[in-house]
Amino acid sequence: MAGQAVPMAAGPPAVSAGAQRAAVFLLGAALQFNVLTSSFGLPFQRLSDLLPFLLIPWLGLRRAVIAQALRNAAPLAGILALVGVSMVLKAHKQAGDIYLTLVLLLYTVQAYILLVLFEDHRFEDAFCMGLLAGLLASLAVLLLTSSGLPLERFGLAVPTDGFDDELKLFVEDKLGGLWTSGNETGHVFALGGVAALILSLRYRLKAIYVAYFVALLASFPLTNNRAGLFMPLIVFALLMWRNLRASMVLSVLGLLGILLVGWSLTGEIPLPTTLAQAIERRFADDHNVSENFDERFLSGITALRLVVAYPFGVGEIARREELKALTGLVTPHNGFVSLALQNGVAVALLLIAGLVRILSAPRRFGPFLFYSALFLIPSMMFEELSVNQYFLFFMAFVLASLARSPDREPARPPGDPSARIRSGPARVPRP
């Protein structure tokens, strides 16, 4: 009809949306390339701890975010209250004991905003690309660390001045680069597989995941972390399964045969020295596998007694002292247990409930949350990762998902490549 008013565009200006996607990319990069800002005298331990103060006010003012936050105000407030109560009721608090709880609180708000933004797959792509870019930068730092360069002054390494001799030897054997030790770094790199998997499936470029997996393998001789290879290796095998050819299988078997013959004749694996030593130490010559398992199981079970004794969490020093008195160890070797001790039982139960909810309805929650849950769980079972900001952010995604209804799928334009993985879990066999 002549003179009919034309509706105005509902979204933000293109320039603003582009700038916000760039900010989401930089956030992803900062989570992996997580510089220690405390090295420069700032009151934040890492770069990702500073960013919520900058990004929540900016990204959170989008109309879509405000509208959904108002609809989900009650569950979101309840989740934040349960996270925050530990800051008040935690036992034996000392200076710094509420820091990571406050960080998790801020991360949960930021993760909620991101989940709303991810309804536009371009924001999700930007975040995943940022994670992979940060992973490559973090890998470069790890390689520089192995050369002996003093990177602490630049915020690119954890200072070891306060470490005892035993701990110093441990972090020298398992290099961490930006993180304390290889036990952290290996799992951080493993969780980076979420971004690689999503982009690989969305754009049907398996080369993305292959490149990520090669980078992960390149880090192994330095981190010496076996558990971090578990889920990425399974996903790699599933991705490659449909492309297997007889010639490829024979080539791999032939290469393995040559390595085994060389090992049997010389007693050494015919690979680059650092890689060969890592494989021998962590696989061939490791005769303490059962002892390590028993040690981790014992520390986890014993730590559950502390969880019952301190349902709202306990201070770091008191926790380590009590664990050491009970088992001779200072860590529960389990991310779920350490989260309960750090932030209270309620937060740990919320995380578990969120993971179960996502895994029970993967199509409704989408590929990002589903693959995040798949990669998160194995790492959390092996290591105390509730002290790691990268893992805390992914835990925050799971917590934030509890405040949102997964029923409504966002409308996407025709030809949107993200449609290829909207039912991603059904396209790729679940490990």
C-alpha cells in the first residue's frame, strides 16, 4: 500500500555489531592467551578476570540480551546467589580465598550474555576463532618457555619464587607456559577442541580440527599430560572414520611397524628426541599407572569428607592442610570435588545438573554447549581445574544455561552454514 511505513531494523547498526563481534573474538583469544595481569601490579590475576568489567556493560546493553535477561531474571538471580553465598559463608577464609568465587560469578553473567549473542552464529564463530587464535599464541609461549627465556616479567609465565623445591621440579618436568604446570595447560588445550570441532563441522573443513590436533600433539612433549589427549583423540578418530581408506590404514600401520622395529632394535623410539622421551616416560616406561589411579581415587574420596564438613566451601590453606594430614596430598585430583570445596556444594551440584541437562537434550541446547560438556567432563575427572580461569569460564557457560529455556531455536536466514550443525550431535557419533 502506498505510504505504508517501512519497519526499522531491529538489530544494532552494522558497525556496532561488527565491533561487538570483534570484542567477542578478543575475549576468546584472551581466555586461551590469558596473560597474568598481576605481574603488572593490577588487582586482577589474569586478563580474562578484567574483561567482564569492560564487556558486561557494553554487550549486556543489547536489546535481545536485556529482553531475555528480564524473562530469565528469577533463575539467573538464583544461580548467582548460590555462587555468591560462598563468599560470605566459606569457612576459614583468608586473603584471596573469595577471588575465584567472585570471578566465577562475573563469568556466569558474561557467559549468559554470550549464550544470547550466540543465537547469531557469527558471534559464536568469532568466539571459537578467538579461542583457536589464543591457543596458537599460548602454544608459542609454551615453546618459548622450553627454551628457558624468563617470561615472568611480561606476564607470560607463572612466577615460581614461592614454590618449594619439589614443586619447582614438577613444573620443570611438566612445563605450563602461561599456566602453572603442564597438568593445567594440557587440559586447557584439550578444551580448545570445542572451538575446532564446531568450526570444522559448521564449514565442513576437517582441516581445522586436524590443525588443532597437530598443535595439541606438539604441546605434549612439553606438558607431558596424557589425560588431555583423551577426548580430542576420540573426536579425531570419529571425524576421520568416514574418510578412512585401505591405503591410509596400511600407511599408518606401516609407520607404527617401523617405530616398533626401531624401538626393539635400539631400545629407543625413532622420533625427535623430546617427543620420544615424552612417549617413553608417559607411556612405555610408566610403571606407576595403577599407583597413580589409587592415589587420585584416595585423594578424591577423602576430599568428599571435607565437602560434607564444609558445605559452603573452605579456604585454600585450610583445605590443603587438612587434605595433607589425611592423605599426604594437597589436591583432590578432581575438578568437581575441588569446585565444591572452593565454591560450595550447591555450585558443584548446579554444574553437574547443567551437564546432565545438556547431555540429555543435545539438539535443544545446540552444538556449543553439547561439545563443551563432552570435553569438559573427562578433564574435570582427572585434575583440579576449578582454579583455572579457562575452565571456570566453560563452567560458567553450563551454569548460565540453567537459566535459559532450550526449547526455542533462534531463526536463522536461509543458507546459514550453522544449520549444518544445529543437530550436530546427530551428525557426528557421540563418543
